[in-house]
Amino acid sequence: MQSLLKQAQDMQRRMEETQRTLAARTLEATSGGGAVTVCVNGNQELQSIKIDKAAVDPDDVEALEDLVTVAVQKALADAKQLREQETAKVTGGMNLPGMGF
């Protein structure tokens, strides 16, 4: 029983370390041929949005909104995939509730 508890504590420590590592990782996604660039961290937190001046057309705001949406969705999907990969390294692919992910 003590061995099992030690394994669980070790896994929790490794998960916390993974979270810190993911927070330090930056993922970037673009849309519109680079007109919009979005950066998120590995914890799926939005860090920045950059918009090329050429993409700003006051008569077509909807197009810019679409470009931003696409870039954000892509960046978040990439971050989610990275998070799942890194978490699987710790958990062996098991979904463990309460482990911080």
C-alpha cells in the first residue's frame, strides 16, 4: 500500500512539473497566409495576437474576425494536442481525474 501511495505522489509531482513545462512552451498558429498570428502556451492560454496592417479593412471586418478565429482555434488545438502528448508520458495514457489535467 505504501508503494502505491509513493507511486501516486511521484506521478502527481511529475504532472505538476509537466504543467510548469507546458506553461513555458509557446505555440504559434497563423491564418490568411500570415496575416494573423496567434501565440498560446502549452496550457492553452492565449499569449498574443498579431495582425498585419494589410489585413485590416474597415469595410470587411468580418473577414478579419474569421482570420483571428481560425488562428486561435488552430493554436488552441495544437496546444491541446501537445498537452495530451505530454500528459500521456506521465500517466501512460490513463485518464486520471484529479491529477491536474
